[in-house]
Amino acid sequence: MRKTTEVGLAELRDARHKLSSLRRAGSSADVEKTTSHQAINTLLEANFTKAGFELDKFAALIEQDNAEARQRVANFIAEADRQAPAVLNALHVSVGALNDRLDHFETLALPDAPAQHFLLDTATEISATSGITLDSTHIGPIPENNSARFIYDASVGDIKFGHANVEQVSFGFLWQNPRRKRNAIVSIQGFIVLNGLCLVHSNGAIILSGGFSHLCIDVDLFIHELWNDPPTSPIQQSGQSQTALPDLSCDSIGAFGIGNGDNDDSQSLFRGFDLEYNQFVVPPRGTAMFEFSCSFHTFMSDGSTHSDFSSEGRQLVCPGVLIAVS
């Protein structure tokens, strides 16, 4: 059996993704463009032209609408950037209070107490999937904490048409049961804070359009039992996952690219989440990896998404993990 410390966070995440893909086999939500849809567009365009419909003028109006949408987005970003220093200050205050809370728990833990507490305030590693390039990372306790800065852009040119795609940024914390002869019954409580700016955009079309763009963000606690080869995970509990951004979406579906809603949407995201797992059994001297992950789910056709966790002090923060052992 290989040493547990040789198993990296990226390797564990890739193994989880492969298992998830196998479970989804046969139920894919992928959408393919059809030749019939393209033929319908061509035929309609030809008939509209013959009927005297001024496609050029209509195209100009579509472009004007798109320009107005881009201006709305630019105004939103400018206002969000103006407020960014205050949000960053609030982030520092919130994370500082959280660290004080963790230190308080650790200080109260007495040698003869029914539970022993361990505070992991320094991540073992920070990792991202191939679709996200990390601009910078910091590993360590306060004042900067464990943090990652990145910008994630997705468009149909980057992913398969109509394909549901997921990219992740993860913080990994290694912990070993210090007992040599007894199992440890462990409760894990970890924290992750999101300070970001998210945008979605859908392109219009002149005749028929199927443009749409969806972005949702989840935060999760994944547990890897490294004493097994390959590593395994315990049965899922409800406290391991939460939704940070339910569904930021827009579409330009309909005739002439006039959709049921706007062709862009945006949202500032500043939220903290408490993820936990209870009654986790670790064998004597067994080692586990606690992975705190932020997942970006995109689904689009003729659209794009933009997630900014880098500019103006924006970032993803994982202050630490509190472990209670009984």
C-alpha cells in the first residue's frame, strides 16, 4: 500500500469525477445541434428576404440591443467594483470573527473533556481543475488565511455545445488519528467564504435562436479515506453540501432572438458557508483528506459565463477546519 501523503488532492478529485461520470452514464443531458435546425434557419432567412423583410436593419437593432446589454453589464461591474473595498473589509471582519470562534473552541478543550478538538488552520494544498487557472494562492492561518484568486470564463467555444460542464477549486486538509490502538469518532466542521462577481450572457440571432446560459455554484465537503487503496469515502450526509448560487441564467430563445428574458444577468456573491460531517470513524493512525470544494456548473448554447474571484480583492477563502474527536 502506498503512503497516504503521496495521494494528492488533484488525484483524489479526478477519481471522484470518473466515478461520478460512470454513475451518470446513459443519462447525459448533452444537446447536439442538428442539420435540420440549421436548414430551418436557412429556409426561413431566404423566405423572409423574398417577402421584403429588411434583415439588415433588423440585425442592426439586434446589435444595438446587444450593445445596451453590454453597457448594463459594464455599469453593474463598475458599481460592484466601487463597493468592493467595503465588501473586502467586511470579509476580513467576518473571517477574523470566525477564527476567534475556532480558537475559542480549541482553548476550551480540556484534557479530560469528552471530546478532543483539533484546529486545522493551514491547508495541505490548494488545487483547481484544468478549466480554471489560479492567479494566486495563500496557504496559512490569519491574517490572510487559506485563499485562492482566479477568474473562470466559459463559452461554447471552450466546452461542447449544450454540454453541462463543472470546474472546481478545492482546499485540502490532511489529518491523522493520533491514537495507536483505538478508532477515533470524528465530527468535522469546516468553513468556506465566497467573495466574487458572476455574469452570464446569451447571444441573440436574427431568425431563430436557441441561445441560453446558466451558471450555478455549489460548495461541498468531500472526505477521502486514505488508509484504503484506492481511497474511499463514507456515506454522504446532508451537511456536506450547500448551494451558493442557485441559478444565474439568461436566454434569447424565440423568434428573432427575442427571448423570454434578458440576454444577460449578473450577481455579486459574498457568502460564507458552514459544512460538516458527524460520526466519521477513523482507524488507529489512519489518515483522511478533508476537501472543501467550490464547484462552478455551466450549461449553455451560444452564450458565456464569467466568474471573477480575483479583481478588487475578490477571492475564495477557507479559514480552517475544526475536528472534534471522541
